[in-house]
Amino acid sequence: MAIKFFCKCGKKLKARDEMAGRRSMCPRCGSPVGIPGAAPTHPGTTLGPMSIQDRPRFWKTHLPSETLPKSLLPDEENNSFSRDAGSNPLSPAGECPGAQGRGEGADSQKPNDRKEKPPAFFDAPIDPLLVRQVIKARRSPSLIKERHLETRWYQCLLYPFRAWPLVFGLSGGLALCAGLSTFVHRQTQEFAQGISVVGIYALWACIPLLILSYSCGFLDCVMVGALAGEFRHVRWSGRKLDMALKSCFVWTICFLAGPIVPIALALTFWLQAGEMEIVDWLILTELVVVAMSYWLLVLLTVNAKDGLANVNPMRVMELIGRLGWASIGVAMGTALVAILHLLAAIAALTDLQRNEGSGWLALILCCWSGMFWATFLFRWLGVWHRRVDLASGRPIPSPA
């Protein structure tokens, strides 16, 4: 059975039975607090732990007595009553119990004559680590604020900084794979022939596929964590390779469920247009924007509903109806940002063949920027969808 007690700041604490009589530290205020013993200090009493708010109500109906522990006695606001002297405020004037044995009356007591509390003595030295923690907590009056789920879109900008090891690691892996792919392609075309070319490409494709799978898994965890209201931890696939490959598979199915059609039209138009003009480039951009916007909405629908059965357009329209038409604008803006990053990556790969230093720098910055904004966007969409579900009274999934 656990020992329940209160700190002086009002925090309700609980300790194991074997911790009785020891000292610990309050997690709220950082002050050292003594753990009471399991056995009652005064026989015949059945008082449980009392909070700071319960003590005034207790003293309105009870009077101090010698049978109560001194820790429950209230602090005196005046000098008419002293616990140390053992006086009683209800006793008649001149009948002070502490002065009866000495033959002194109440008139002989000075109004400011009050005994000081004796200093505290401990049976064993206090742990130095505990002392340093208490001093550090008292030097900073405002303790570290607890994290909470974002309530505004701009608060989601801090999430990529919380997950900076994954953002930097995955973006660096994508940049390295993209840069080395051009080198592998150039060397393969120069030295390899026939079936060996296919084998080299197939062997090399495993590494970019692995990095891409972990990137998809991380973004899925960001969105699912926001949908479930998770704010304490940054989750990702970790050593679960099957989870990362499953995320890559889900992204591929979502792409084949609709966005592949405008992408195929854009590719066909680009191959048959010949010399491209401004109008042709606008048409090509519109097709790519439509494809990527729909892809993003399908991913949000699948993660919110937790199933590939929700890739059909009806579910996507229901999602747009719940979030509002602003979701289409957000998806189209995201597609434009993705296109700009894709063009910047192509330019960096082209520059990599001429100047390796500037090419690698531009490619790494492009991949890092893309991963940063993707993390922010997926977190924002998850928080947005959760707020809409809470407002409509829909059931919210719990974080895994």
C-alpha cells in the first residue's frame, strides 16, 4: 500500500512503503520533502493526508490538542498562542498552563515573548545531488513549462526543431543518395554494359529506397502523432524496418489511386509539346499541382481513417467537407512549394557535375529545407484535423 502525503506547495505525492522515513524531492517546486512513516505517530488517530486547502476547514471545527501531530497545527498570526509554550487560547486570562508550575500569571508574559523554532537536525547528511537540484530549482522561480499540443499553425514550426536529428539525418541521407546516384549513373554508362547495368542499378536502388522509406515513415508518424494528440515524444520507425517499408507502400498506393493520372498527362504533354512556351509551362505546372495536392489529401485521409480502403475520391471529398475549402488552398500551396524544391534539386544536381562544392551545398540545403517544411506541414495538417474532430464530437484515436 502506497504512502500518500502532501508537499508544502500543495502537490499530492505518493511513495512506496519501503520509502517511509526517508527524504525525497517534490517534482513541482523542487523542495526537499520528508516521507512520513507508514505507522501512525499517535495511537488511536485515523487522520489521512490533509492538503493545504483542507487544513483551514479542519481548524474551523477542531481545536489544537496535545494528541494531534505538530505538523497539523496552524501557524499563529498573533502572539497570544504558542505551541512551544503549550498555552491554550481559550483558557482564562492569567491561567497559562506553561506558567502554572512557576506561579506566573498571564500578566507577566511579554506580548513579544515568543520562542523561536529550533533548527532542524537530520540523522544523516543530505544527498549533495539533491541539494544541487533544490538550489537550481530555487534559482529559477519559473520551472520549465510542460509541452502541450499546438493550438496555432505557427506553433507547428517548432516541431521540426524538436525533431532536428531526424530532419537533418534523413535530409542528409536523401541528398547523399541523390548526389551519388548521378555518379553511379555516369560510371555505369562508362564501364558497364548489358545485364550488368541492370544489376548495378537494382543493387544501388536498395539504398535510396531504404532512405526514402524511413522518410515516409517519419512523416507518417508526425501526422499520426498529431492526429492522436501526441506532444511528449517525437516518434519514428526506428529499427522497425517493416513499418518504414509499409509507409513507403502506402505512399505508393496513394499515388496510384489518383495522382498518377495527371502526372501521366503532364509527362505525355511534355514529351509531345516540342519547344515549350509560357502557356505550355503553365499547363504543365497545373497538372503537377493537381496531382501533388490530391496526393497530399489522400495521405491525410488514409492516416486519419487508418486504412487503405479510404483512398477513394468520396472519402477525400468528405475530408474536404470537414476541413473546409481552405484545405484545397493549403494543398495547392504545398504542391507549389514542393515543385520549387524539386526544381532547385534538379539545378543542384546539374551544378554538381560542374562544381562539386557548390553543387553539394545547394543539394543539402534543398533537401533540408524540403524535409523541414514537410515536417511542419504534416504536423499542421494532423493538428488541424484533430481540432475539427474535437469540435464535431468525433472519436479521437489514442497515441500508440
